[in-house]
Amino acid sequence: MTQRQPRGLSADPMRQWTHLAVKTIQTMMASAQVIGHRTTKMAIAGFAPSASDQEEFTLMGQEKFEAAAESAQAMTMHLIKLNQRLWEQTSVGMVGGASAILSLAGSQTLGQSVERQTDLFNVVSESAKNLSRLAGSSVTLAHRGLRPIHAKATANAKRLGAR
């Protein structure tokens, strides 16, 4: 299963969070519709559900388990990749920062000092950019976790609404 960020949302955090909110609301509305349909079906079936009722009731638990497993897997894979990137960025930043500070400390002329301060500023600036990317990664994590649940809920609402 390919995991991807929603199209057109990569640069604007507000759009990312808004898109996540829309997907969450759609999931909640679809879930309410499915719960209402299935609860009514259970009440009508009573203590003697038909074979099709039993099939639908079994499907309820199975779908929840599958969606939860897919969600957990998607989020775990994202966190593993995120952890690797974070470790790489932290290592590069620490080495680059230490090197830039030592280089600045060893400056022998004003020109060297200004040049090395610029180098240190660039290392610190890159570190800030990495932190910003990390913050954006949380919305991606949420999208990946919600995607299978949203898909199941909206597909069920559509399927059960057609009956």
C-alpha cells in the first residue's frame, strides 16, 4: 500500500490541518450513519438474526480490526522513517554546529570571523528548518493514521446507504 501526503498540501500547514479536519468530520458523519443503520438492523433482527444479518454483524468487527491494523501500520512506518531522518539531521547538525563553532573560535582575522559567523548562522538556520519540517510531519502522521479508517467508514456509509 503506497503512503503519500495529500496532493497540493505539502507547503501550507494550515491547508494540511484543514484537510485533516475535513477528513475527520467526514469520518465521523459516515460512522454515525453506519452506526445508525447497523443499530437499527440489530434491533430489527432481535435474538434471531438472519444469515445476512450475522454476516453484517461479523463484518463490523472485522472491518474495525482491519482499519485499526492498517492505521497502526501506516503510522508506524511513518514514525520509523521520521526517526531515521531525525537522527540523520541531528547528527549532521551536531557535527556541523560543533565544526562551525570551533572554526569561529579559531578565527585569526575579522574577515575570517565574519565568514565563519555566517557559516554558523547557516547551520543554525538549517536546524530551524528541520524543526519546522518535523512539526509538519505530525499532520502527515495523522493523515496516514486516519486514511484507512476514513476509507472504511465512508465505503460502509455508501454501501449501507444504498440498501
